[in-house]
Amino acid sequence: MRTDPEDGRGLRRPTTTGRAGPRLPVPRRGRLRAGAGRGDAGRVVQREELGSAEGALLAAFADHLRLERGLSPHTVRAYTGDLTSLFVHLAHVGDGAAADVTLADLRTWLANQHATGADRATLQRRAAGARTFFAWAARTGRLPSDPAQSLRSPRVDRRLPPTIEVDQARAVLDGLAARVEEATDPDDLAARRRDLAMVEVLYAAGIRVSELAGLNLPDLDAQRSLLRVLGKGGKQRTVPLGAPALRALDGWLAVRGRLARPAAGQALFVGDRGARIDPRVVRRLVHRALAGVPDAPDLGPHGLRHAMATHLLEGGADLRSVQELLGHSSLATTQLYTHVSGDRLRRAYQQAHPRA
């Protein structure tokens, strides 16, 4: 069982056992409270404002997302918050009953959201959440029909995320290794070895920061240079580790006992207070490490994930292999997530085209 940073709450996602249903886009992190969503004018709305029938429907849907789909608490909060704002909006313009919702109502809701400043990515997520909710409610007999079946959402501008060059990634890791060599206090040495190992693993394996924080000691197979990762929706995958990452992990595991407390359990990485590492700590570490590299963009752990994929492609890896390493369900996601340099495209063209 995974534990939350410093407080020991169980966070391991259950394995998906029910019908998968359509994929939901990943919500960006916000500050909405559990059971709350943004209203049409940006006002925070609460689930208590809903009718009893709609509140019970949302509670059952949240259980479905959490227990059957294996989605994270953050994702469940985001989608139930969006639906809360939908039903509050409907209550303002009509009676708000879920059974009476029409396609026109849903389109009006999205148009209102757009008019009050919601961007395309947010509108796409809210439309996807509405489609998933009404399809589930109709399939399970909770509603007589699915009004969202034909609901469309605006296309999101597909822009390549920023990344770092190979020499910049090397400079980040060399800088963290130098800090290890400079340490004199045993506890400080342990923390610096941990920091080096975390960034090495992020870049070597291309895993998400939540996946890194959730790693347990048995997930590391050092003999075979493999790491078992629990990804989104409770899906497991195995990723390889290079020699530098394994050396950094060996150095960290040799001193892990200086920081780990009983609350850490089997956590591979622990924080300064002895419990499982907090993803926010990892984010601060990556931002700080990149800030010390001249001309490097200000990226977090996800930037290292993108850099790993980009550097693999530039080194000759095929897109399908990168998809497996990243844990993407769709190859289209990997195509959006990565880019190939013009130099590599030019080399491939010159090598393969008979008239190059």
C-alpha cells in the first residue's frame, strides 16, 4: 500500500476491474477543494448546492472512477467538480434535473464556460467528462438516455512542450553528482544521494513524478536493470535503467536508513522527515537543478520525461518502443508528446530515399 507524504494514508490505486469506458484527458493541477467546481463566473460551487438525486449520482460516479477506472483522487475531484458546475448551471437556467438534460443544455453550458474565459483544453476536458458521465449513467440504468453522445468539444492546439538538450541533461546530473562529492554531514550526504538518484531515474526511465514517488523497494530489480512502475489507471509496466541510474540508486540505498522512518514503509524514496517522498519536493528539486544550468528552460519532472523520449527518438529509437516506455495507451499521444529534430529527419531521408 502506498502512503501519502508524511501522514501514512494509503494511496495505491486499485487495478481496473470494470469496463474501461472512454479515456479521459488528464486535468491540470488546480486548487479546487474536494466536491467543488468552478461556476460559470468563476465562483466556487459546492456539491451541497445540488439536488439530492444529482448529488447521489455524482457520488456513485466518483466511486466508479475511483474503484472501477482506477483514477487518481485528483482526477476524480476534477471531473466531479466539473459536473457539479454543470448541474449548478442547469439549476440556474432550469430545474437542474439530470434526467432532463438535453444536448442543447450541454452546448449552452460549454458556450457559457468559453464566454467566461475557459481555454480549449479545459473545455475539452469538461466535454469529455460530461460524455463519460452520461454514458455511464445511461449504461447502468441511472438515466433513461445519453444526451451527451453527440457532444463535441473544440480541438486543442497541439504544441510541442519545451525540452532540454542532451548536454543540458548531462550538466544537471553532473551538478547533482558534484553536490554529493561536496557533502560532509552524513544526513546531508544521504539527502544529496537521494536527489541524484531521483533525477537519474526520472531521466533514465521517463516516468511521471507521481510514479516516482509511488515506487517501492521491491519495484527495483537491480540485477536485471529493471524498474516496475504503477502508472495511470493501475496499469503496470516495466522500464529499463541505465548504468548511471543504477549506480545512483546503489548509492542512495546504502544510506536510505539514515532518513527513513517507520512511516516510509517500503517506499523507495523518502523525504527529509522520513516518510514517502512528496511529489512537490521532487518538482522543487528539478526546477532548482535546471536553474543552475545556463540557458536551460525552467522545467519540472515532466520536462525530463519529455526529454528522455525526445533523446531516444533522436538516437534512433522507434516510436512504438517509446510508447511502451512512457506507458501511453495510444500511439497518437506519443506522437504529440515527442518530436524529432530536423537533423535526424534529414539523415533518415538521405539514408533511405533513392533520390536523396
